[in-house]
Amino acid sequence: MCGNRVQGLHIRGFKPLDIQVLYQMDSVCFPADIAYSRAELQFYISHKDSITRVAELKDVVVGFAVGRVRDRSTAHVMTLDVIQSARRSRVGTALIDSLHHEFRSKGARLSFLEVDVENVAARRFYEAHKYRYVEVLPGYYNGRSDALRMVRNLALD
């Protein structure tokens, strides 16, 4: 690693052949009752306003992020997944930075996301990337847990 970069890490766009790997990764990264089904993931990735970035390390997919520009000024981070063995090695940072870059290029000034109140590691990650809490969403994850909506002002960068 040098600075913000992981040696050998490549961030690229989504390829249709990625869907199975991304679906399996999401199934491992999230509990079964909140992980996306293959059809849901395909829908979100295929949406005309979606942006999907895939992280490869030595030609192995180690993470991905999906976001969507919702209107002319707002973007939504739908999911960010990194395999366990690649966590805490700046893969997530590279993915979120790539999404933010794309959001800004499409005119978004604000990015928001939801994170499980119990997921302390994810909350800290997003806080470190300048996201701030704006509200609690009771029962957001299929009624089993609450989410925190977090927002980042992209215009300040």
C-alpha cells in the first residue's frame, strides 16, 4: 500500500459476468434476511441511474459498491461489500471514493446511505468518510433492526 492506494487493487465498472460473484459476496457480507436476492441485486445494478464499481485484487473480486444518482443533486449509496480477508486494507475506501467521484461527475452535491445501528464497524467507516447521522429509521431492516440514515455533503470536497 502507498498512501490511499492498495498495491495491485483495480477499481472497474460492472461486467454482466460479475453478477454471480457479487450476489455470493452480498450473501456472505449481510445476514440472509437483509442480503439482496439475485434478482434485487440485478435490478439495482441494471437501473439506468445506477453506478457499480468492482474492486479486484490480483484479478480476484474482493469488493463492490452500488450507488444511484437519485436526482440532479442527490445520490444514494445502496451497498458497499468487501470480503472479510480484504477488510481494513483500504478496499472500501477505494470503492467509496470511486462512487463519490462518479456522483460528483453527475452533479450530485449530497450523498446518503443507511447503515444498521448495530454495525459499529460500518458506522465508523462512514464517519471516517465524512458521513453524519441525520435520522433513525425504526425497523428498516425487515423489522429486525433499525438503521441510521447518514449524509455527506460532496460539495465541500
